[in-house]
Amino acid sequence: MKLRKIGKFIPTVSFGILSLVLIAWIVFGEPGFFGHLNTVGFAFCHQIPTRTPLFYGFFCPLCYRCSGLFFGAAGGFLILFRQRFSARGLADARVLVWILFSFTFYALDGLKTFGRLPALLRWVPDLAVLRYTSGICFGSALALFLAPTVREAGAMTVSARSIRRGSVVSFVIFAGMGWILLAARIRFLIPFQIIFSVAAAFVPVVLVSLLFFVLISAADRLLSQGRTCIPVRERLFCGAAMAALLTAGMILIRFHLTGGWVRAIFR
């Protein structure tokens, strides 16, 4: 009963938090449209210019690896969310091999990029396409955990749609996004680059919102002894507010640690 009373105040409090964070972002973010997008990306990515796609006159909010990571997680989530894939599927040998491969590829590529494994550079070059690919692989592995937990938290149904068809479509989309990133200085791609930059800024926030939604749902069931007292919409709204607070906090912490915006420091 107490949770239901608390749930009535969630929309109002969440709306207030989202409004304050939005106002702060507009007022204190980096100047310009793309500057504000970079402000959001600053919470999730190092944004070092030498490792970030440079479009015509503006940088992508995420570097190559982070772009692959978050879009891989989002794409994998969209494929698996309505499929008959559950947490039990994580015990499948093929799934475990993919998770192990993705984690190893991502970790080795990251260590190589930051000079932790200089011997590896002799055999594997430090290329942007490899950074993007390692992010895609690791992001899709994370989606294997995220999709079934979000579906379970929302008590949502599944469909019998083919996972192979979705995988093929996602591969084509990821290849297209990779082309936009790697062929960044082609003029006719500017409209696609703008759309990609907007998505790159907010996809991480959406994914974090879903993680908070899962945590809030778990707490709701725990405190209500297996039942759900707070409606799904309120839990999603609360997750979005908490993600906005976390993003703002990460921006402030990184701004303090680096002494300013990364773009300005490297100029």
C-alpha cells in the first residue's frame, strides 16, 4: 500500500528532475547544437579527437569504439527484446562462446589502443574499423543480458519473429553506420552524420534508463513480496529521471577531473 502511494508521486518528481536537468543542459552545455550533443556524450566517452570521427565541421559525440558499443547494445536489444530468448539462453554454449569472444576482443583492442600491449600492435594495426567492430561485438553481447531482463521487468510478451531476419537487417544497419563513421569527410553524408550524432548522444542515456528500470522493478517486487505495485509507465519515467541525474553527475565529475571540455583542451 505504501508503494502505491509513493508511486503516485513518481511522475511529478521525475518530471521535475528531467526539467531541471534539461534546463541545466541548455544553459551550461557547450555552445552550439553539436556542442550540446557533445556535452551529453561527454558523460560516456573520452572524446579524444584522434579517436573520434570528425564530420564536416563537427565531431561525433562518441568515439569509434563507444559508437559501436552503444549502437551494438541498442541494436541487439531491439532484436532480442521480443524474441523467445530468456536468461536461460545465456547457458547455451554458442552464446557463452560469443560473450567470451566479444569481451576478449573488446578488452584486447582497448589495451592495444592505449598502449598497454605494444607487442600486439606488430600483428594487429590500430585501425578505426577494428575499434568500431570491437564495440559492436561487445555491445551485442551486453544486449544478451539487457533484453530478457527488461522484458521480464515489464512483464511483456514475446513473438515468434525470426531472429535471423532481424540479425541480417541489423548487420546491414551497422555496416551502414560504420561507413558513415569511417567515410566521415564525404559531403553528401552530412544529413546522415547529423542524424547519427543526435542518436549517438541519446542512445546511451536510453540504455541507462532501461538499466534503472530493471533495478526499480526488482526493488518494487522485492518490497511488495513478488507483486508489482508501481505501474510500468511510472517505473520507466523514474528510470529516465535517474539516468538524467547520472548523466549530469558524470558530466560534472569528468569536467572537474579534466579541467574543461575535452574538445577545448585538445585544440
